[in-house]
Amino acid sequence: MRVNNHPEDDAPPIVVEGLVNRFGDFTVHEGLDLTVRRGEILGVVGGSGSGKSVLMRSIIGLQRPTAGRIDVLGRTITEVDLDQGIGVRRRWGVLFQGGALFSTLTVGENVEVPLKKFYPELDPKLRREIARYKVILTGLADSAVAKYPSELSGGMKKRAGLARALALDPELLFLDEPTAGLDPIGAAKFDRLTRELKETLGLTVFLITHDLDTLYEICDRVAVIADKKIIAVGTIPELIATKHPWIESYFNGPRGRAAHASHDRNQIGGDQAAWQTEVDG
Amino acid sequence: MQDAAQYTLDDDGDQGAADGARLVLSGPLTLARIAPLERALKKLTGTIHTVDLSAVDEIDTVGAWVVCRTAREHDADITGASEAAQRLLHSVQGIGAGGDLRPPRAPVWERVPLAVGDKVYAGRSGIYGVVAFFGQILIAWVSLARRPSRFPFKALVHQMELVGVTALPIIGLMSFLIGIVIAQQGSVQLEQFGAESLTVNLVGRITLRELGVLMTAIMVAGRSGSAFAAQLGTMKLTEEIDAMRTIGISPVEVLVIPRILAATFMMVLLGFYASAAAIIGGAVVGEVTLGIPFWTFLSRIQEVVPEHDLWVGLIKAPVFGLIVALAGCYHGLQVRGDSEEVGRRTTMAVVSAIFAVIVLDAFFAVFFTEIGWG
């Protein structure tokens, strides 16, 4: 966790106002508004093709929106030249769906890339050490550091991608479907890791997911994209209380109910464990 | 707030120098500011008994890592850490520093024999692969011959369009220019014997026998052979080919056979078309610089070029087309692993196709001369 002394740090890290994204005749977003609070894990949900990834790409400046204003960490992304250094790239980390590791570099070298780019003055030895402990922090084994991406499984690639996203100790972390394609055990571990990292490093996390368990377990708030805008933001009980038909069918469908039930069970188990440690301590 | 991370050594006089000093760190211990401090800390000698963090106002995992490492190297305790700093220190504590980011590299005397051995094995599996590929094509032919209704006519026509029709402009232009160059350069040399009129023989015979077909084969290898390898390679990566197998469709029947047939057949037409374009190019040079009228040039071609020159070209063309298509499809289907492999296999397809075409062309040249088609 950083001890923050910067005045701008109290402002929300991401503010999206009146975002419009249009591809030809096809409108993805029409007047979308969203504010992400500092230090929260915000889950973003929506049907397939509802524009979750487009929203993330707009926020991180991979795509120029048709209209609207996006402020990230005090910079107006919609007004800067995206091919230039925009000053905030070293303060965020992005995990793409498949990990998007550079295939010609080992895992460790992948993590080194942003360090080399943004902090060339670092001692090479320290840089290697940083790359190494980041990889291990994300739960990969020691031996994975010197492996190439093609030698890793899907889950390991995601962890390695997360290590690269965390390379610069960012304040803001973007995760695009981090648990998609992982087995339930791997997905649960990844969720726990995200939560731990958020608490230890004081991250703000923007998380796109289809995984209802992830939403219940780790998200502080959930934003729902439908009808080309964010129709609701809040905790899951608040969302269900809105009685919007899409939200209802999303959370009250068979999968939603199962995730809710398992969350309740874990809550009880978790409290039990916390109580246990207190007694032990 | 200070701009850079700093340190001071406090000697704790009353405890005596034997215990060592207290290292007091201050300022922001973050990735952006830590580089100079880290360099200075590494040069520290002498014993340090405590690392004091109470004056640190900002810390991230990199700062925690440097603190942990320094404490470990000097066998010192860490004091004055805030709750947040403690959590960071705890998360990086147990992690060792050693190790390289690259897999270890074997010494040269091991690497060279290893590389040679790998090449030998790759050569062997290459031979197996080619034989297996020919076998698959043979099987596909047999099964298509048994059930002609399954023949992929649509794919064949589509590939013929891609290989043949869309190549017409570029091959026409290329051959036309080659005809111009041969006629122009040839006439300069022949002029020295006063034999400019033999330019007609030169252009007619060399384009029909050799260059028309050879240049077309190289162009088709670059255009279509590479496309075959890249298409099939990508389909292999996206598991499209596996999907076909599970449905019971033979990928060789629906993908390879139409491509091979299309390239073989279209090479004959393209080769002839290229020769014609080259002759027209020669005729233009004749008209403009040699004083041979355009139509006279063309009718002279008929008189001076023996008929078997045309057959030489037309016999070579389908063989070259077949080789180009086989190389493209074979390398495409050999793709495994990642997207880098697609690029490598595409290159190999084009290089091996052009090489094989040129080697075979040399054999053809000797062969046709031997049978009296000189």
C-alpha cells in the first residue's frame, strides 16, 4: 500500500462521462457514464457483445471514442495524443484475456519489459530481482521465471500476465476476464490473489468478468452494461433491488443463485476461520 | 516531502561500534525514486544492526524488496515500519533473490552437437512427414475417385480464381517487362554481329521454353504458395483442421486437393499467358527501336520458334505448379504451437518451392535437349 500524499489522489481514478462509441452504423455505447472509486474492485458485467471490452479499450487509450470524456488518474485520455507518452501508462497495469505475453521472451523478461521502458536508470540486477519476485508474488513457482509462454498452461499464462501488469506497482489494474478458461480451483485461487494484492498494494481494480463467483467473492461494487450504457452500479443486493429485468435474470438465474449460495457458505466458513485464528493467536 | 529517497547512518555512540550502526531511510521508497538509493546501499560496508523506516513517507513493493534485501545482507532488524509497510515487507520476505531470467545455456561443446543432432532428427521427421503427406494425398485421391460426388468443386473453382485469375495483372505486367528487357538487351549484343533480326528467335524461344514458366512459377510460389501455408497453418492453430477431422471431413480432401489441382492447372494457363505477354513486350521493343513492325515480329515468331518449345514450357508448367502447391500445403499442415511457427513455415514453403522449381528446371533442360527438343 502506498502512503498517499498527492492532492489529486483523493479524486476518483477513472471518470467516464457521456462516452459514445460507434463503428459505422453500429452503436456500442451511447452516453455512458461511470465513476470508479479509489481502492475498490469494480466488476463490470454485461451480455456478450454489450461493449465491456470496448469500454476498457477506450479507458486505457487503445481506442479513440466517437465522443465523450474519459479521465484516468487526473489525465483526460480523450484529449491526449495516444501515440505519445501520456504520463499515466506507468501508473496502470493491464491483464488481457489470454495473458498477451510476448512469446519470444521468458516470463521473467516479460515482466522486465515495462521496467526497462519506464525506469531505464534501474540497476539491471535490481530489475531482474524485481521481475523475479513479482512472478513469485502472483503464485507461480520459482522455475516458471525462466520459462517461455509456450511452455505454460492457460492459468499460468494469466498469472504471468498479471505479474507483468503489476511490474510497475501500479495504482490501477485492469483485468479482462481473468478467470475465463480456468478450472474452478484455479479461478478461486486467482480471485483470492486479486483480493490479496488489492489489499496489500492498495490497488484500484477494474475487472471485466462473466464469472458470478468472482462478482460475489471479491467485487466491492458491480457495474452493469446494457442498452449501450451503464444501467446500474452498486453492491449485488443493491443491483437486485433495482428490479431491472436483465439484472434479475442475471443474478437470479440458476447460475446466479448457485454462486450466491456458495458465497453464503464461504462467508460462514470464512468467519469461522477468522474466529479460529483469533483464538489461536 | 523529499524528492529522492535518502539514507543516513546513525552510529549509536553509547552502544559501541561493535554492534554496528542504525540505517535510517527517509523519503519515498518507490520504484520511481529508488534507483540512486539502491546503488548507494549496495556500496555500504560495515555492520548495521537495524534498518529504521520511521522516516519513510511512501513505500511500494520495490521499496520493500530493497529494504528486505539490505536487511538480509547485513543481518539487520527492521524497525519503525508502518502497518502498510509491514504488510508489503511480509509479502516479499520469503522470496529468494538468486537466479537468472533465462533458461541456462549449455556450453558450446554441448550446444553444437545438440544442434547437429536436432537437425538430423528434424531431417528424419521431415522425410517421414513428406512421405506421410504423399500417402494422405494418395488416399484422398482414391476415396474421391470412389465417390466423385464428394469432390470439392466449389473449393476448386474458388482456388482457381485466387491462384489464376487474380494473378493475371501482376504476371502479365511482369512478363511484358521481361520481354522488353530480353529484346532490348539481346538486340544490343546481336547488333555486333549484324544479326538484330535474330532478336525474334531469342525472345520467342527463351520465353516459351524457360523464362515464361519459370518466372510465373516463382511468382505463384510467392503469391499462392505462401498463402496456402499461412492459411492452413492458421487453420491448424485455431483447431479448424481438428474440428474437420472430428466431423469426419478429411482436411486433405477439402483443403489440399483443390489447392493442388488449382495450382497445377492454372500454372499451365498462366505459363502460356506469361510467355505471350513477354513476346508482346519483345514485339513492342522491335517496333520502337529495331525497326521490325509489330505484326511482322509476331508472325516471325511462328516461323522461327519450333513447336516443341511450346510443349517444353507446357510440360514443365504443371509440374512446377504441383511443387509449389505441395510445398505450401505441406508446410501449412506442419504448423504446431504458436503464431511464430506460421511465419517460419510460410518462409520455408516459399524458399523450398522456388529452390525445387529451379533444380527441376535444370534437369528438364538437360532432358529435353537429350531427347532432341533442343
